[in-house]
Amino acid sequence: MGICATCGNEYGSTFTITKDGRSFDFDSFECAIHKLAPSCAHCGCRVVGHGVQQDDTVYCCAHCAQQAGDTGLVDHN
């Protein structure tokens, strides 16, 4: 039985994700997203898809980047 790194649930079918040399056990993709996915610097939602990035700042879309003052970014097609 593993313990989820996000919610603490003890679960028989956890899975492990390794990122930047650190490993985490999760009981669901939802918990993995909450722990590992970056947040949009403008609206705060978790960036699960491609998103856009200006230097070290991540946005969920070009619209949020523009609203935050980072112009010139476009959504991936």
C-alpha cells in the first residue's frame, strides 16, 4: 500500500512519477496534477496542456500572458 504525496490517501494501486530526480507516489492523476503541474501566473489554473512560457513565467494560454503584460506569445497549434 502506497501513500499519495498530495492527499495522503493509502491506496493499493499508487503509481510513481519521478521529476528532477525526486519521486512521488500518487493515487490519481488529479493528485499528480495538483502536486506537479505549474500554475498559470495570471489566472492560477494548473497548466495541464502545452501552455506558453516567457522566460521562467508559465501561462495557461497566450490570452493570460497578454493580460499579464507579456506580449508576443501565441498558443501552440
